Amino acid sequence: MPRVLSSPLFRPFYATALQTLTFPMKNVYKLPAALNRKIGKAMHDFSMFSAGDRVLIGVSGGVDSLTLAFVLAMWQRKAPIHFDLTAIFIDHGFSQRLTGAVDPGAAIGKQLQGFALDFEIIEEWSIDEEDRTCFLCARNRRSQLFDLARERGYNKIALGHHKDDLIETFVLNALYSGNISTMVPRQNLFDGTLSIVRPMAYLAKDEVCAIAAGLKLEAVKNLCPLLSDTRREKVRSLLHTLYQEEPAVKNSLFAALSNVRKDYLL
């Protein structure tokens, strides 16, 4: 059964196995023009949204996905086309196993109050804790979002990945999987019936954090016991050290993702 948030701030509407909360748009923060242009350019370059789209926003509680929720709510209000938005949090249940832990769904919902979004909390598909890995957890979450989109008639899933994430994935795949690839700003799936879009693909992590700070967003603590022991964290640390020594490297790496010289690869 879904958990119910009883705060008077929320006006819940209940659907089968889902909890939906609708919030009025109250936040008056103005997105800096330079960052707004980068977001708009990414949306335009990859034709991310069309009239009539139904979009799921995957929110995890991190500042990236919370910032994305604001960005899309803002663009929805000013865009010349109409598209529907629903923010989704897949609850892994970690807080229920820890005494005194903050309920992440409640903490996320509280921060989304000002964004005029429907917000839904869904329990994750069951995973045996002995078998839990980052890969399995991510795959299940992704598949669960795909199933929800198909069942509810959504044709877009928006995720909060940014420039740093795309670079990290590129390096991660090269080092550990032996291939040259990364996440792309728009990925069409299932014969084009569903697309993953990443509207913040042109924003650096520090730019996302600047927006989050302006909105006074705070990351909801990730209670996953495997959080710090991941290959991605190792790659992130490696790149951070490199960026400190050579700040221009980040933009060069990002440019390389769209400047592939196939004649000089094996």
C-alpha cells in the first residue's frame, strides 16, 4: 500500500497503488538568463518536447532532479506549446529500515510544493537485499519507469543528468566496459513510442547547484548502503582532481562527445 502524507500542505488525489500530490506554483526565483539559454538550446538541439507530450520527471531527492522539476515547471508555464508533467519518486524503502531516518518521499514532496507539479511516490519492485547492486537497482528503477509510462500513456521520461554526468559516463564506459559511449540528451526507445530526455545536458554541475541554491533546495539524504562504494564515485574523484589541475579539460571532454573521428579509431 502507498504511504500517505498527512500534512495540511498537501491536497492528495489517490490512484491505484499511487499517491499524487498537486502543488500550486509559488516560487518566484528567476532562472539566470545564461543558464536558461543553455537549457533552451539543449531542448532545441534535440527536439525534446512537442505539443501534447506527457512527461514523467524522475526525482531521486538529489539537487539535480529537484532542480529539473523546477526547470520543467517553469518552461511549461512559458512555452508556446502545452505538455503535461508528473514528478515520480521510486521509494527503495531504505528509510523504513533505519530508526529515526527521514522519509525521503515526504522530504521531496515538501520541496516540490512551489512547482505546480503532480507528485507521485511509488514503492520499488521487490529486490532481495542480498542481491542488491547499483546495477540491478538502476535497471529495476529504469524498467519500472518504462512500465509506468506505458501503463499511463506518458511518452517522455525527463531525467536530471547534466554535463558532468555525461562526461563521467563516457569515462566510466571507456575504463570499465571497453566502449566509447555515454548518456545522450535524447534517446528514443521502443520504436519511438517513448523517449528519455535530459534538458540539463548542457549545464555543468556547479551551474545546477547555483540554481538549486537560488531555489533553496536541499538534497534529501541518500540512504543506500552502497552509495559511496561505486565505480562512478571513483571516476568522479579522478575527474575532479584533473579539473583542478586543468580546468579547461571539462569542456574539451564534453566537446569530444560530439567530435568523434571514426577514421582514427580501430
